[in-house]
Amino acid sequence: MSTAIKENMEMLHKLLDNTGVIVFYLDRKGNILLSNKKAREITGLNDEDITGRNWLDVLFRDKAGAIKKDMLKAVMDESMGLKRQKDFEGVILDKEGKERIVSWNLAPVQNEGEQAEGSILIGQDVTEAKEKTCPSKNIDRTFKEILSGIKEYALYVVNPEGLITYFGIGSEAMLGWSKQDIIFKHAGILHYPGSSGDGLEHILENVRKSGKYETEAELVTKSGQAIPVILTANRFLDSGGSHSGYIFIAKDITERKKMEYQAFQAEKLAALGQLSAGIAHEINNPLLVISGRAELLKDERDSGKLKKGLNLIDAQAQRIRRLVDGILKFSRKTTPVFEELDVNEVIELVFPLICCNAIPTAEIEIRKGLEKNLPRIKGDSHQLQEVFLNLLINAYQSMPEGGRVTVTTANFQDLYAQVCITDTGTGIPAHHLKNIFMPFFSTKDSGTGLGLSISHNIIKSHNGSIEVESQVGRGSTFTIKLPFIQKEVPGVS
């Protein structure tokens, strides 16, 4: 660093430290890159404790701060997205735990390409000036009014009985209700049972348990239209800190859902195109062999050559039969026969079946780490055996010179039975991973490319997930998660 630049930096720090306002420089995610002396004084934190942390975590450390964080995150998102300043007032706690009323200005910082790369947050302590005219306990209403003016967000407050007691401007714009029409109506009118996502009672139950709950849901407009939202619900506390209801913040994600749907349709069309091309290619090859060989055999009188030719025709016909069977399995909407299962028992049934399939003769070590006493799952034993067998055969075939296969099970967050099948084989190139579950995509010369597609469909029909991680030359890991049977809790609907 040159002497001139160093001197300029020192001068900048001096200027910031000698201003009478709080200054934070934030990155795009709201993490603090730079703070001044006033900021450190009012928070009671040193530079090391502030730098790198999110500004909301630094300023709102009290129990009631969760609601403010959610509101102000929306304010920052709008400021960065629309590249415009936002002014607001609110209460924070200083290092002694006293309430301070601060007037804030949040301004995006743009790079040469006019893209927002961060923000400057400046706060003026106006406690003394406001105390006579505006008691601090009412200042936090400003947060609600700011958020309510953002079109993409709706804010409403519900009392313990479920009645709506506050309905912001943003809520009116998003949901079509006026304050006069909806105040003191039950919030269930916005969360009817037919909409997707969590219902109102489920949301409130989770807020009562943990103080906050976030979910993807649908809210219902006055006209009956369902709007997809990211919904955040918090306990709402009065000035004395007592529970007085619930505060909801909803972000409209209609456009995001449209883009996801369009992407899904594009993937389906791509899959259909690949399916059609794959069928034509895979069936055409053996048919060419069959027709060519049959033409030659018309004039063949040597019984040895005749038998050899017929065997070749039979082999190619069997290849077509296997391909058609795979297509039928892939396309058939077979309803699984669900029953309570121990996933470990299903896996143990698969190991003896490996030897019945064409696999390399090299020595392969099998290691098992099956967690005992896993909660049971609901599934179709035969379909799940097909999945595990297919993955094990793939693992064997990836190790023609020998290697090790490790099969483990575990309890994942008390929600899923997690099954991991890891090999030390050749691995899958990174550019192939995104296509690995597509029909007719195969990294093997002899494969039809339907095994993993069928496995993917089976796991999805069990409300589970299947993922793969792989490195060339080091092997692959397939991870399957299957949901445990959820036990009903008495008294909770």
C-alpha cells in the first residue's frame, strides 16, 4: 500500500470516528465491513466483535429484536433491489441496556456498473429530542409503517384469539382487503384449509413453542385467489414484554414460482426429447443387427453359422426386451404398496441378490454401518430393494479392479432415515452429475440409462430424496433420505 493511500485511509477513519453519528458499511448480505467509534460506543462492542457480523444481530440483541430483524431485512432487500435510500426510526438497546431512539438512513453503494455492492447505514441518536414528544415505546410502530409501504411484503398482527388487530398498507395492496373490512376478523380467512402449505393453527402452534416460525405457504386474497408467500410469524410482545398476539410478515413469491414452473416445464420437455432420442437410438441398433443377420441367413446352409446367427438375433431381441421393460418401469405410474418397514432389514435383504447379477469378479470389500433402533418408515419393500440393489450394482461396476463399498444408515434430524452408499470407484465427472438421473443418460457403454431414473422416481414416490456426490478417481456417494412415520401428538391437530 502506497504512503498516499495509507494516509487517505487513516484520514477516513479519523473522520468517521469523529462524527457524532453511528456509521456502518455493509456488504450485500448485510454483514458489517467497517464501523466507527460511535457505533462501538453505543453497542459496547469492540471492532473485532462487530466486523463480519450481520448489522441486525449487532443492533438488535434483545429478546424482542426478532420481529425488528425480519422487518428491517425486508427494508434492506428493497433498498438494495431498487437502489434507493430508506429512512426510518426505531429503538435499540445501548451497552447499558437502555432504550435509544435512533433515526436511520440506509443507502445502497453502487459499483461502476451501477450494481449495488453494499450499503451505508448511518444512525443519529435522537433520544433526547424525541422523549418529550414521542415516548420510545411507540417509536417501533415506525418499523411497521415502513414495511407496510413495500409492495412485496404484507404485515398484519393477530391477537391470541386469532383476530386481526393490525393490517398494514402492504397487506391491503397484496391481499385486496381494506383495514375497515378485515380488522377483528379471524386470521383464518387468509389461511383457508384448501391452500397449500402449513395451516394457521400449525403456524401458531410452532410460534408458541419456539417464538418464531418461517414457512412457504399460500395466503388468500379477498377475491379468493391464492398467493404463494414466504411467511414469517413471531410472538408479538406488548410494552411490558407480555405475549399479546402474533405478528406476520409475508413476502410475495409469485414471480419466483412462475420462474420455477417454467424451469420445471423446460426440464420436462428436455427429458421427453432425450427420452425420444434415446428410444430411437437404443432400439434402432439391435434392429439393424437383427434385420441384417436375418437377410444373410436366408441363403445360409451351414448349420453352425446358422445357429451362431440365430443366437445373435436372440441376444439382440433380449436386449430390446430389457430396454422395453425399463421404459415401462420408468413410465408406469405404479402405486407403491406401503407398509411399516425397518430400512436396515430392507437393506440386508439386498446383499444376497448382488451375486445374481453380472458384476466384476475382482475382490470388493463390503462395509456396513447400520444404526440400530431407527424409527420405522412407510414404504414398498420390493421397490426400495430395487433402488438399493441398483445402486450397489452400479458401485460394483465402477470398481473393475476391486475396491470398497460402504453402506451406512443414520437418523437425520429425527425426520428421515438416511442411507448412504459409498464406493471407491472411478467416480463421475462433474459435468455429468446434473444429468445423472435423466432417462437414457449413462456413463457405461452397456447401460440403458434407466436404472437411476427409475430409482429417482421410486424415492420421490416415497416422499424422499436422492442425491449424489462424486469425484473422478475417488468414488461416489449416493444419499437417500426416507421420512420416518410421524407419531401423532395428543391434543395437537
